[in-house]
Amino acid sequence: MWILPLVGYVGAVVGFGFLTLAIASGLYYLSELVEEHTVIAKKFLTTLIQGIIGLQLILCLIDGFPLLPTLLGVASHVVYLGNMRRFPYVQLSDPLFLLSIVLVLLDHYIWFRHFSHTQQRAYQNMSSYYDSPKDVPTFAQIASYFGICVWLVPFALFVSLSASDNVLPTMGGSTSAAGEGFAATGSALPGGVGAPSTRSSKRGGGGMAKALVDNALSIFGGARRD
């Protein structure tokens, strides 16, 4: 067969393209949704982090998960919770944000190593080839743990947080008050001078996921024009 393998390769490329577009569209929509409902998103993420911390402690106490990786996971989520203090705005040079990135990778590596060693020891202790290992988590269980307890909160923060230094000063103090004053009197000023500046200060920051999608689309559009 010569043609069918080529059709398979083309189908794989097309499927990967559709999957990438679907993920990008989902990230864009979630970023817009969080941007419109910031207070609800902050409460939801805070409750989610607290719930995952409780889940990790329960897994350690009842299912016998190792103590040190569990403490690392709990500490990581406490650091993630610290990023909520100025939600949804964040500075990419903030030490707490940089520490969060390091903890995501470290937490993933520690738990991946733990599950790998657990499965390896279980298969080594088998007395016969036809035996099935006992007390070994399945692939679905391991993937679910990684998705919920390791990657869910960092992914949610990536979608929700906005990286823009221009809007940070407007969060507290005279700048925001002045912006509200211009918004209230903008229609009375000649040409509505206050309204555009207020809108630009409020909408100046965009979600990191949204900015990533916009940059990718602009690069793709520029490549097409060239």
C-alpha cells in the first residue's frame, strides 16, 4: 500500500490542526469569560485551590500517598493562592509568579517519578507473568490526578491572569478614582474626552492566553501576507 499511508499522514496533520484551533478557541473564550466576570472567577479559583489542598491531604491520610510529595503539592498550591492577591493582574517579573512556574515543573516531575517507581516495583514483585499487579493506579487514575491536583490550577491561572503593567497603577488610589470621575462626566466634556481614556485604562490588560492566541494569529497572518 502506498496511497493509504499518505492519506493517514494527511489525516493526522489535519486532525492536529483542528485540535490546535479548538484549544486556541477554548482558551480565547475562557479568557474573555474571566475578563467579564472577574469577581466570580476569583472566588471560584480560590475555592478550587483550597479544595485541591484538602484533596491532597485526604489522599495522603487515607490512600497512603507519600508525605513529602504531598507537602510539595500543598506548598505549591499555597503559592498559587498568593498570586490571587492582585487577581487578575500579574507582573511577569514577580518573584511569586516565577516561583509558581518552578513549582509547577517540580511538582510534575516528583509525582511522575513517584508513579513510575510505584508501577515498576509492582511489576517486579510479580511472581508469575500471568499475575496482575495489586494496588497499582491505572493510567486513567494517574492522568486524573495529574489533571486535577497538578495542572488544573496552573492552567486556570494561565487562562485567568492578565499580564499588563499599564493597568496595575489603576487598581488602587487616585488613578482609579480619577478614571471613574472622567467616566461620570465624560459626556459633558467637549467631544467626550474622558470616556475613551477610561475605556483604554480598563481594557488595557488582556489575559495571557488571549494575548498568546492573538500573537499567534498575527504571526500567522503576517506570514500569509509575506
